[in-house]
Amino acid sequence: AVGRTTLRGGGAREMSAAGAKAKLGDHDFDYDYFVIGGGSGGVRSSRIAAGHGAKVALAESAFGGSKADGGFGGLGGTCVNVGCVPKKLMVYGSHYSHDVHDAKAYGWDMTEPQLNWQRFLENKNNEIARLNGIYERMLGNAGVEIIRGRATLVDGHTVEINGKKVTADKILVGVGGWPMKPDIPGGEHAITSNEAFFLQERPNRVIVVGGGYIAVEFAAIFNGYGSKVTQLYRGPLWLRGFDDDVRNHLVTEYAEAGIDVKMNANIAKIEKVDSGLKATLEDGSVMEADVILFATGRVPRTKDLGCEQAGVELAKNGAIKVDEGFQTSVPSIYAVGDVIDRIQLTPVALAEGHCLADTLFGGKPRKTDYSDVPTAVFSQPPVGTVGLTEEQARDKYGDVHIYKTSFRAMKHTLTGRQEKTLMKLIVHPETDKVLGIHMVG
């Protein structure tokens, strides 16, 4: 059943019968809980809150799926639309070039594979659209009203969406982050991870700038798909924050795979030329590419959100400041996920949103535990890690026991591929407690 409800200031929107549920709280606002942003944290929190009986609405402006101009987002947020999910699909796809080569050693004769990039792109986009549909049905079944449009904060209990005002007893901001590009001459010619998912052709030459996990992942993806890849990082060693053995091991593996990794290197300017893009590095050297991808960090997406108007305090980088219960400087406004800039991982946002909904509406107050959060990097070979790095463990405990091995997988004894696996355990010398686990491969 579908009805219509009048928005304050005029106009109307469609709403399901589920959206017409009674309010949980004793107040005169339109909703108990209004969620801005349909990413991982917002979807989880809204669904759990609705399950606790709250009257909930969620605003999301992007539609996801096949069009980049849909806002590089949609239900499920960055992870589903322009992050983990499509990136993992690209990792799978890029690895087939290795698999075809390796199969010959096991007796399989195959013709040289031909890439149909457009077919892959269409299949990837269809899958993302399918997932958006699943999220939409899941929210609807939970009783969450979805409002399509960009919502901004007006005050502690009011948001504006599509030119109309809506009120709520409590507001959650879960708008996530956005990739940033350095302010250099010609920077407009470069792309970010957002656009990388919608390239209409596979580029022959790619420069990836950055040393975080997104840069490392895309360098291997394009390399696997047949592009000539150069990766530049301004520091001495990439993947800052990871164990040093993992970082060094992956550098060796990327060089073995044919990726030209240049440390202590950065682009000073970009020029568009007849043959593509010309990048001049800070040391004066020049290189050309068809695509230059900046994966140099992400920033909280709070610009023009109305935080200042509503009195929500921000950090210098634009992140929303919250306490351990995710409450902002405005008591009725909360925030979770990448926009609070704690640990930018999907499972963390899910945990934060769930804890908040249980605390506010479920009578089960609890806090998010940020200790020992496991992390995966979709590099090739992939990285998995949890716990302390060796450096962190020695700083905390002094002497520690290290158990480490590196070996070539049995599969490659026939293929001739030199790819190696690294495994490392960091153990407390007295209790034998495992303090950290790190693996590549």
C-alpha cells in the first residue's frame, strides 16, 4: 500500500504503509530517527532502530548501478557502489590473465585471451544495481522509509531535503568520505577511485599516485588487465601503519609482477598532450600515461552539509567530532562511519551504527570495541592482518617472539611463477599470547 504525506512547507512524497508506523517516542517530531546517508553505518543503524520500534527515515541522493552521474554512491555507500564490492570484482577479473598463463603448466592449452572491457563493465554495473535493490527491499521490510534526495542539517531536530523541512527527535549523520586530489596544476585531468570504476576503455598506460591500500589495489588491478602501470609514492615505503615485513614483501612482489613502483616520487603538474597525459614529477622527470589515478586519501564528506549552521563541531579535516557514544556537540545529532574519521572500514561502520541503535532505541547501551580490528588489502598477492605490528608490540612489551616464514606456494612449483607467501606471528615471550598476525598471499 502506498499513501502520501505532506512535507512541512508544502509538497508531498510517496511512502509505504511501513513508513506510516507510529512513533516510539513521546514528541511532536515527524520521526524518532532521521538518518542522512545510506552507507553501511546508516543502513545498519536505521534498520536496527526500526526493528526496535522507532519510526525511521533514511535519506540517500545517489542511486548506484550503471551510471557514474548517479553520484558515485547509492544504498550501501562507498563499499557497495565505488569501493570494496566492485573493486573485489575487478580483482577477480584482473587475475584471470595470470590463471590462463598458469593453466598451461597443468596441461591446458588455451588461445591468447581477448579482453572485452565493456562486457565486464556492464556485468559489474548490473551486480551493483542488484545489490542496491536488495538494500532497498531490506530497508523497506524493516519499516524504514527511504527518501530520495540530498539532506542537509538545519538545526538539532530539523533537516532539509528536496527544498522541504523534516523533523526528528534524533538525527544520525552517516555521509561517509570522498576521495581527494592534490591541488596541483593540471590536477583536473586526473581521476580518483570513483571514476576508475566507470572508465569506458581499459587504459594502456596508467600512473597510480599514492601508497595506501586503494592505490596498491588499483595498481595490481590495472596491471592484471594488461595496462602498463607505474605507481608513485611520495614516502620511502608504502602502506604506512602495516607491519614493515608486509610492506617490504609486497614491494618485491609488485616488482616481480611487472609494476614499476617508485618511492620518494610525486607529481608536480599534469598536462594534456596529443598522446595522452604528461606528468612532470617533482624531481623534473617526465612520464606519459592515458590515465592518472590519484589515491592520495579520503576526506569526510561534510562540505555544505549544514554542520556549522546546526552547531555541529568539526575537526580540522572536516570530520564530525563525537564522543564515545557517537554524540556530536549537538545532543540530538549523532554520527558514525567514515565521517567521524576513526577506522575507515565497512565492518567498523556497521558495528558503530548497530551499537548506536541498540543504545538509543533498544534499551541495550553498549560501546564499539576498536581493539584488534582485522584488515584486508585486495593487493595481488592479498594482505591480511590483525593485532599489533612488530614495531607496536616492541614499543608496548619490549622483547617479543617473532615467528616468520616465506615460501613459494605448491601451485607455482609447476607454473614457474615466483610469487611468495609471507606469514608472521608476533607472540608475547612469557604468556605465549599472540599479539599480531600478518600474512601476504
